[in-house]
Amino acid sequence: MPNRLAYKSNPQETQHKDAQVKVEYVKRLYDQVKVQIAKKNEIYAKQANKNKKEVVLELGDDPGHLRANAFQEGGNDENPKTGQIQGPMIRSRTKQSVDTLQQMVAGILKKAQVEKDEVPSGEG
């Protein structure tokens, strides 16, 4: 009992109060960080959407004009030869795109040459 008189209060109560103060501090800090993250996300979203055009569809609008092929079920047309690239354009993807483009151009030129050869010499 003499120990209690020297402290004037229970040390466990003091520790409990300190813990409560820390809990309140952490809660306030968490709320402040949460608000700051939300603000930053708004700024990032605004910057990312800077040049985007807003499309508003109303009930009864035909969204078919938004697709490359309005008669196709599912997603937009995707040319399997070009294979639309998803993700960042890294060196290997850029090389792959250039190779694919060169193959497409070579195919078009070959087709044009075949068509030119098929035309009789008197007509062309």
C-alpha cells in the first residue's frame, strides 16, 4: 500500500490513459492520411482524364456506333494478324509490332502485284 501513496494514482491507470491518447492520435492520423490519399487520387484522375471526351448515353440511344462492327456479338473487331497490344509498349512489343506491320505491308504489296499480273496487257 505505501507504493500507491507515493504515485498519487495507480500506474496502470496512467498507462491506460497514455494508451488511449495514442489510440486517438493514430485514429486522427489515419483519417488525415485517408483524406490526403483521396485528394491525390482526385488529382491523378483529373490529370489522366484531361483530354478524354465524355460520352453520355441516354435510354434509347443505339450504342452500336461505338463498336467497330455493330453486327458482332461481344467486343470490338480485333484483327488477329495485328493482335492489339495490351499494356505498355516495351522494346520487344515495339519490335513485334514493327515486324507484324512489315508482314502486312508485304502481303498487301504481294496481293497488288498478283492482281496487276492477272490484268491482261491490253486492258491495263
